[in-house]
Amino acid sequence: MAGETARLTPARLEALLTCQSFFSEGRSTVSPARLVRTARAAGFSTVGLADWCSVAGAVELCDEARQQGLSAVIGVTLPVLFPSPPRASTQTQMFPVVLLARSREGYTTLCELITAVNLESPHGLPLDRLRSAGEAFRNTSSA
């Protein structure tokens, strides 16, 4: 069993994902460009940005990653409302969920979900709304 674990665990991590920048208000003070430079200095080949309800740092991250020879991944951290367990004091509980875009269509979906949070559900995106966005994306990307 120990041998199995050793084969499953990489010798070194290649990607630094789910970073947050100063575009996550009150959560970080670092620019996307500095995140890229820090990731490169630490030996990562990929850096991902998943700011809170924002993709505002995407251009800066991608530009700096290109200059530094790293791959960039754009994502977002969204508040998602999950059903509470039975006998809980509230019907839902909010948990942060990190979503990463794998394509331009995925990036579009992230932007649509950010808009839904900002306009319709500032306290959290209902889980069913997240599921329907995933289903709609799967249906259009497989066509």
C-alpha cells in the first residue's frame, strides 16, 4: 500500500491553482503579475487565478504568464448555497467553490455565473443554478 501511495503522489507539484489577487477585495493584496513571478520562482509551470466573484485579473495574469513562460488557468471562487442537513437552523449553507475554465466557452460560463451572483444571488449561488450551468455547458460543448 505504501508503494501505491508513492506512485500516486507526484515528486513535485507542477501547478499552483486557486490563487487570489487584490481583485478579491479584502482577501489578498498581491497583483496577478506578482503571483506569476512568485510561482515561477518557486518552480511551478502553471499558475491559476480564482478570485472571489471576479475574473478582473485574467488579462494581467495571462500577459505575465506568457512573459514568464508559464501556463495560466483562469477561474473564480463563488459562494454556492448547498442544502443544509435535516434539522439545521437554515435551509442552506454557503461554501466557497472554485471553478476553473478549460476553454473559452468555460470562461463564458464563469462570467455568466459571476453575473448571476452579482445580480440575482449576492449571498450565494443556488446549487441548482450551478448544476444547470454545468449541464448547459456539457450539452453545448458536446454538440
